[in-house]
Amino acid sequence: MTTQVLLKKSENYVFNHYKTHFSILIFQKQDDENQTKMMIEKYKIQPGTNAPLPLKRFIQLISLVSFNQIIINGLAQYAFFKLHVFLHDLRPQDIEKMPSFLRIGGELLVFTLIEEIFFFYSHWALHSKYLYARFHKIHHEWTATVGLAASYMHPLEYFISDSIPNRVAPLLLASHPVTIWIWHFLANLYTINSHSGYHLPFLPSNENHDFHHKRFNVNYGSLGFLDAWHGTDASFKNSREFLRHVTLKSWKSARELFPDD
């Protein structure tokens, strides 16, 4: 057997060996990705929706959300900062003194209450025939939501029912910028979770707001106590989703805990 033949056989052996090895790795990677996807998908509130999200729809979503976040939110932030400085005579030395943890916690509770009141009644009003057709209908194009859809709405609605309610309480209480930053961080996390479309373990349940997008005329608030008071959560309380409206304390999904009939 010549040297060339031996070299050729060696090359074929090495090639086939690594080809087999890499094929196994690729199939294993695909299998791992499928398992991960299945693990995540079991937490989806409305299975099979937005999977995947069409590119045209994604571009439309990004365009409006970017405009609201950069332009409308930027203008609101600037206007309320100027109001804050003007009304409370805010000076650099006032910012240097940090508020206590007790004050921060107390103000966050007040912010939550005031924001919920503003949001509930403005949101309920947006579901009137006139305002819904002209403004709020855009937000409800998403009957099954995704996280970014939290800011997908008419710019005027975004300013009135989102930007203002989040900023009124800090303005009234002359809050420290650090408290305001913490508040906006938590509020954004909460609203993204509410629109994520996934009921994930150890996070606040978002079944109530997902149900609102599915049925439109129910669950106008975030926390639920004003809906309970006004009776705007009646159909939700009679649904399977209401049973699932709990914080998951294990890796079992809400659908596994409370299966469909």
C-alpha cells in the first residue's frame, strides 16, 4: 500500500469521524433548543399566538413604540422635570441629600395607589365608544400581547394615560430623583410583565391584563381593587383565567395547575 493511499484513507477516516461528531452536536443542540422552547412555551397564556411574530408586524410595533418612548416620553420627562424644579425650588444641594429607605418605601406605596387611580379611570374612559374608536383601538390590536406592546398605543393616549399617571405622584410629593428612578424602573418592569403574554414563576400574575386584551370590556385596572369595587371584573371572576391568577411558587405552569376543562 502506497503512502498516498494511506494518507487518503487517513483523511477519509478523520473527515467521517468529525462529520459524525459534528452531526451529533448539531442534533443535540437542536434538541436542547426545542426542549428550552417547550419549557418556556408552557407558561404562555394564549398558546400558539405570536409564534413567531411576523416581521412586518414587528417593524410596525418597534416604530410606534420607539416614537412613544423617545419623543413622547422624552417631552413628558423634560416637562415634569421643569415643573418639579419650578414648584419645589429644587437645587443641587437638595439632590445631594439622599432620602431614607423608609421614605422611599412609603412614597413608592403612595405612587402605586395614585397611579392605579389615574390609570383605572383614564383606561375605563378610553373604552367609551368615542375614545376607543379614535385612540385606544390601536393598543387593542394586540389581543395576545408581547412585552413591547405595553407602549404600543396612540401617542396622545401614551401621554395622557401612561406618562402623566406615572409622574403626578412624584411631582406632588416633591420626591427625590433616586426615588423617581426606582419608581420608573419598577413601573416599567411591571407593565412589561403585564403585557409579556407569559405567566412566569415567581413574578406577579398577569392573567388579569391578558384577559382584558382578550375580552376588552373587563379588568381596567392593574391591581384589581377598583375593578372589584365597580364590578368590572365579573366575567374574569367566572373564568378559568381567574383561578390561574396567582403567583406561581413552583416551576409548574398555571395551565398545569388549572387545566382547561
